[in-house]
Amino acid sequence: MPTVTTLRSLLGVGVLAVGLAVVPAPAHAQTAVLCSESALVNAITAANAAGGDTLALFPFCTYRITGAHGTSPMGPVGLPPLTTPIRMTGLGNIIERGPGAPPFRILQVEGSANVPGTHGQLDAVGITVRGGSAVFPYPGGGISNLGGTVSLSLSSVTGNNAVAGGGLYNDNGVITLNSSSVTGNTAAFGGGGIYVNSGGVLLSGTQVSGNTPDNCAPSGSVPGCS
């Protein structure tokens, strides 16, 4: 009888262990963003106010921005400038300046090196940023990183334009591009794809090609970009 009791006890512990093993861990809190311009604008505004957030974009939604929702000394911005750590998880998402909309860049990230009191970070997966047009004479048509941190994975920056850094402009910050592409962007003077004023841009499995008048500027500023 003691043997049977011991066996039952061991079986009970085993079942409990299996039960605990299959209980899923709590999911990281995130904010679902419906498929509309206002929903994305409001979500970024709320994330900035809360000190950061993860924004789950509506799958395969095109967020068409029809007007500037942010201002800065570097010109108008389509979406509110990111001043806190914000992650955007997308699936086939496009964030673009709408046809006929006034000129503005799409995204701007602000960090303490350029804008005191801010801690802007953009960590985006599965998005396309296109159609941005920075107001002359300001750089960065698609994304402008001003002292912050930008990481793009499985993403694309295309069809944007500016005086410099048609696709991406980096100043006092770091941009990391993983398995992404920067193509078909234009600049009036240089850095059709990427312009580095200061800081660094790191490429990993990323294509930077077909930008006008060049892919990256100044020459040699982005390792692996020709």
C-alpha cells in the first residue's frame, strides 16, 4: 500500500508539472491600432505620453497620412515625432503620405542628443514607409532620426524625397536596418537613400539601391553601401 500511495503522489506531481508547462506566459501588453490615420496618430500620441508602448498595426492596412500631425525646427512631420521608445509590429503595412497631401516627412525620432528631455526610439517590423517629402531645405523625407535610435526589420523605405536623405536622415543617433530595403528614393543634393550627418547607420542583409543621385552620402559613411 505505501508503494501505491507513493506512486500516486509521483503521478500527481508529474501531472501538475505538465499542467504548469503548458500554461502560456502572459503576453506583453500592446496597443492594437485600427486601420485609420487618426488611430495611428492617437496611438503614437498616447505612447509618447505614457513613456512608450508597443503598437500592433492592423494587418495589411495602408495608413494614408493626409496632413502633418507634428512640427519641429526641421519642418512638418506626418506623424507625431516619437519622443519615447515605441515598437511598431506590422504585417504588410504601409505608412504613406496621401496623394495631394502637402509636403511633410513621414516619421521623426527625437533623442536627447538633439532634443533635450526626449528618449525617442523606433523599433519597427514589417512596415513600408513611402511617399514622404520633406519641406525644403530640410533633410529626411521618409524617416529623420535626430539623436534617437531607429531599428527597421523586414521593412522598406521607398519613394521618398528631400534635399538630402531622401529615404533616411541620421544625426547624432543610430539607425540599424535588418533584412530591409531602401530603394527608389531621391534627394536634391545627396544621399538619395541615406544621408548621415553624424552618428551611424548599420546594414545587415539590407538592400540599398536605385536611389537618386546616389544611395548613401557622404561617400563611405554607411559601411556596405555603394
